[in-house]
Amino acid sequence: MKKKSGQTDTRPDRNKLRLRYPASWWQGMWREALPSGNGKLGASVQGGIQEETVLLLHSELWHWGWKDELPDVSHTLPETRRLMDEEQYLEASWHLTRTLQAQGYASRLSSRFPLAALTVSMTCDSAFRKYRRELDMDTGEVQVRWQEGKRSYSRSLFVSRADDCVVYELEGRELEEIGTVQETGAAGKPLLTGTVGLRFPPGDRVREDEEFTALKLSVTVRADGDYLLYGGRNDDGQDFGAVLRLIRVEEEPGLEDATDGKTLSHLGSQMDSGDARRSERHEPELSGKLHFQTSGKLLILVKMFAAGERKQEWSRLKQELAALGTDYGTLLARHTELHQPLFRSAELDLDDAADDGCCNEELLLVAYEGEAPTGLVRKLWAYGRYLFISGTSEHSSLPFGLYGLWGGDYRLIWGHNMANENVQMMYWHAAVGGLSRLNLSLFRYYNGLMEDFRDNARKLYGCGGIYIPAGTTPGMGVPNQIVPVIMNWTGAAGWLARHYYEHYQYTGDRQFLLKEAVPFMMEALRFYEDFLVLDADGQYIIYPSVSPENTPENFMPRDGQQLAHPMPTAINATMDIAIIKELLQHVIEASRIAGIHSGEIPRWESMLERLPSYILGEEGAVKEWLHPAFEDRCDHRHLSHLYPVFPGQEVTREEQPELFRAFETTVHQRQLGAQSGWSLAHMSSIYARLGDGERALESLDILARSCLLNNGFTLHNDWRNMGVCMSMPAAPVQLDANLGWVNAVQEMLLFVSPQWIKLLPALPARWTRGSIHGWCIPGGSLSLAWDRTTGTFRAELTAIRRITTRLQLPEWTTSSKLYISNHRILASSAADGTYVLDLEAGDSLVVEQTTYQ
């Protein structure tokens, strides 16, 4: 299929998020800032006029974690099982946890924290008007614009992939009365007057704790000519910091600086009255500033470091900044050349051009009427991808985090990497969206913690292989959240193994399969080989077994007392069975592909046969726990027992219709008020897998009006108690729903497994016209366009290696013609409208219907 040429050029606003308000969340305005990043460095722009704050962040800057030596408590596993056999389930649930607590074990997860705040202060002679704050996702550029009297101002920022720095330009222009713009300032008062500085970010609240005070007191800032040097001391004894260079890039006659004509006409360091008082008290200087006064433009360049000795790092970064060019447009072009191929690796059009010019606030107001406008749906699909490519990179050793690179506090709520849903959700979209290369940071991170994971398996459960705690941070792969709902859950390694194998399926990288995917899957499987036990009937019992993070209904407090996880530990959680089954199938398949472990395959096949079958409850829904002692609880956000349908691909309508219908019943039982931002995104993907496009889109509609801020960030829950999701005192930013939104949209338009390719499997009625381009499938790529009003449909599937699968077309494309490399396919379709495909590398399959017949 030919790509629509110049679509971005003909619709210049299609990938722009435009706001008419600055950030305004009191004492936490980073939550509504506009983000930019290159996967390593992050910056977020709040959009103030007189006082602007740009938060600066570094992906490798973490603090306040500690790692205890894990004691050997493997003796607790048989004791826990004995208690469960005796039906002392609550005691069994707490046994491992209390044993660790009794031995004083108390490892604590680290947290990311902001490196510095870049501040710009400017005088305001008149009230502002025509305010705009904008993110261009196609370039990663954030811009703030406004008019003031007869002048217009703009501040533009991006984080360069090419030069690994923050690039920030300030510009002022005179406006003629008729509204045209003069190129330079008129004689008289300079257009740009004020200060630029670096300061210690205060966080969301007043803090007086010792660790925060030590961090704050370690910060120093000083001016060095046209540079600002900022540094602090982390709790590991390493310094962190930044160097800022201020450059005047457009000179006017008579205003040149006496030095070289390239820096500021008036430049210096400033200590305000507050700084003076700190100096008198012998406290550290927490902010440093440089003056500017010019009728030209100002360019600010910032480089950061996360570890080292500050004086050495300052010297190095000063040299790097001095070597950079000083033309904003040239620097932006160098960055865009690297950014755009990632952002444009997959494209989507939902016939939403009418919404291009709407600001985010307008789109959200429409969503509050009940349905998210199509432009908002597509822009949030693009925005999730933008956040992903800006928040991690293929060269990083860290995966995308729940705050991306833009968290603005010092002990972020759930700021760690959480592998009982959240990490996985943030990577579901990557393969289809052409971003498989960004999976490498995920694999590098978990591979780097394998020694901890092996130690965990041996000391906690007496098993080989690996045990991965749900929560981890850099260097912290040991147990850390010492509560039963986390300690007794063993599914993290098996769930993550799915991502390893899927990466191979899409890339076809045999070296990755042999060197990374199979070894990781084998480690996960070795644990289960030791952990599973057989009952009297020769079937496996999985216990302790947790369905994250739910408690069976009959173990909930009867007095209505609100407890987070009263008794989560059970027997044979459906999710555990699904994960183990999938892992075994993938290990067997991968071993056959690679020609290895052939002697072990019969044993693994025998293990598959001994796994218990899923069980239906009285209402025909799949039970969350197979053991009869545990009753289903539908008032919960997790949808773990839907794993065989999504994210797994075990159960499909075509192959297990009755079981498939039971899973449909299961998701319908989940209660709305118990959901969260990420669970609504998860539910949308499940409905898409079920072929229910209307409910899939409705889940996104609800998410848009409950857990979405005007800058596009998603929250864990609604902070206004509107009754459409769970209620909590805090509403932390959690970008997993942003990435889950991307996947949900993709699931509605394409289902891909090794056995199936389904085109438009859950197309909502509201999406009457649209197209996708460059989406990936295992072994190739796919583009298609549709128009339900005319019945036209065209898809092109290109194979880069052999593809053997079944193709299912939308039911309304009954008169489609299929061609392979311009030769018509003569084979008949099956009764259900599917085709069996066997494409060789280089083949192109075209499916075309020009109109309803």
C-alpha cells in the first residue's frame, strides 16, 4: 500500500498537543507540565510567564534505597503449605512475610528524583493574552507563546538525541499595530530582560526529614562567566549536577558585548535577598542566576550528569557545551533526524482532521459529554508512543518507568518498576508499533539483576531458577515489599518471559533467541519445575498462589473495614496456570526452532498435560481461583484471570468458542467503581480481544473523563471522587495507562499471533474511516485503509521472511479480492471468511474491496 504522502505536512497540527492554560496543579505543577526527553535526559515545561520552571531529570538518578542481605527462609515453604492443607489460610498467607520481618529484613526500593529546576524570570509590563502551550510530538519540541502589549514572546525547548542536552530558546518580537511582526526590536527597551537560573527543586511538600535535608544542604550553584555550575551529593557519595550555558545568538548594532560579540550584553551572577540571608547563616546557595538584557534571541544549553565528582564533571560538560553550535534550528534538525524515525515508525489516521486544531482542554470537555472525540483518541495513541520513545532508549539499561522521565518529587508513589502488571502494560504496544528495538532496555535491566533473582529463588523457596519480586529498582532485585500479596506471588518471571519470546517472534533474531530469550525462559521454568507439586490425581497444585492483587470474596472483612490486601494467598490462581502453560509452550517451541534441549521436551510436554484445566463458576464465568475454598471477587481493578485471552493468546473464539464465551462473561462481571486508570486501559484491550469494539472504546471514553490530565498524563485514579473509578486520597501520575491506551487502540484494529492475523477485529462504529501504515506483524509489516460508508477496503501485507498463518478479514468485506505479488489468489476462503497464507520473503499480499457489492 502506498503511504499517504506528506500527511504530516498537510496536517501540521495532527501531532501537536495544544493547551491554553499553564500547569496549575497547586504544589505539584510538574504533573501538568509538557514533557520532552531523549531516553536519558528529561525536561518538563510548566509554562509560567513571569516565573517559568523547567524541571530537569536524568534517568540514572535514583536515591534512598537500601539492600539487606536476604536470609535463607526456604524452610517456610513446606510450613506454609502445611498450614494451607490444614485450611489455616490467613496464617499461611503471612508465614513467609512474618519470618522475614522477624529476622529484621527490610530492603527498600530506590526512587527517581529531579536533578534541578531551570528557572526563567522576566518582567511583565502588561497583562498576557493569546497564551499557548504546545508540544509537537513529531519533533519533541515544547513551546510557550503569548502576547504582551505590542510584543510577542516565545520559549522553545527540546531534549536533543544528537547532542545529549537540553536546548532552550527565548525570543521576543515587536508587533505592529496591524498585526504583522517586525524582525527586530525597536529602539528603546530591550525585548528580553530577566534572569535564568538553576535551583534545587523543593518537591511537592515541605519536608524536614534527615535524608531530604542532607540532599538539600549538599547543593551548590555558582556562576562562571556565561555558565552556571550546579551540583549536589547523592546518598551513595556520588555527585550529580548540570552545567548551563547562556548564549545571545542574534546581535543588534550598539548592543554587542565588549568581549566577543557572541555572549550577553549584560551578564553576571545574582544572589537575591533570600540567598544573602542563607549566606549569612552559612547555608549553601541553592540557586544561581545569570542576568540577560537583549533585543535578540537567547539560547540556553544544559548538560547533566548523574554520578561523578562535580568539579571534574563541570569541566567536562563546559567543554562539550562550548563545542556545540549556537543555532537553534540547526540543533533541532540534528535531533529531529533521530527522533522522527522512531515516532513515525507506525502511523494511524482515524479521519480526525477536524480535531487537529482543537486544544486539549476543548477535547477533554467533549469527552466529558460521554464520548472521547476521535482526535483525542488518536492523539493519545500518538502521545503514548511519544512518551515511550522519549522516556527510554535502546541503549539504556533502564526500562520505561511509571513516571517516564518526568517525576517531580523525592519519594514518588509507586515510582519503581512493577512487574505484576505495570511494566508489562507499558511494553505491550511496542512490537506492533515498530518499536521492538526499545525492548532491549527492558531485557538489559532484568538480565542485570539475575544474580539477585537466583538468590531469591533459593533462599525464599528452596528452588532453582529465578524468583523476580514484583517491584524492583536499579541494583535492587531482592524482595523489598514485604507483604503477602507480593511475597507469595511467583508469576513475574513467567510473565516477563512472554516479552522475551514475543521479541523474537517479531524480529526473527536467532541470536537473541539463543543468547537471551531461551536462557531467560529456562531460568523461569526451572523455578516452576521445583515449585510445582502433584496431587493424588497426578495434577499440579500451585500454592501459595496469588491473583494480583485480589483477595477472595469470602476472605474480605465482614465489618467493611478497608484493608488493601486482607488475604491474597490462595491455591491454583487461574493466572498462575496460564503463565506456566504459556511458558512451557514457548520453551518447547523455541527449543525446536533452535534445535536444542530435545531430550527435555517430552518432560515439558508431560508437565503441560498435568496442569489443571480452567473452571467455570455458577454464572458461567471463568473462576479466578480454581480451588473451591476461594470465592471470586469482582469488585477489583486487576483482571489477572483473563490472561489466557489477553495478554496471552491461548484462548480464541475460533478454537475454543465455549471457553471464550466464559471469558466474555468474566470481564462483564468486573465492577466499574473498582477500576483505575491502568485497569480501564487493560479492560479496553481485553474487550478488543473479545471482538467487542464498542466496549473497548467505551473503556477509553471512561478513562478520558476520569484519569486524564489536560497535558495528557494519565493518573492511577480519579482525584475528584466522580464515582467512575476507585477512590484514593492521592492520585499519583502513572503513565502505564498512557501506554495501555496505545495498545488498546492497536488491538481494536489488528490482532496478531503466530496462528492468526485478524484485520479490524474490533472496529468501533464511530471509526467509520481510517488507515494504518507500517504496523508490524511477525515476519513482516501491514498497512490498510477502510471506509465503512462506501464499503471500500484495502490492505497490503509485506513479508520480510516466511509467514505461515491464517488471515481473517472484517465480516463486511465479503467481496474482497486477494493478490500475492500481483497474482490473484485462487484458493477459496474457509466458511468463516478466513484464508490460509503461506508467504515467502519478499511476497506482498494485497486485499482489496472497492465498494459494497
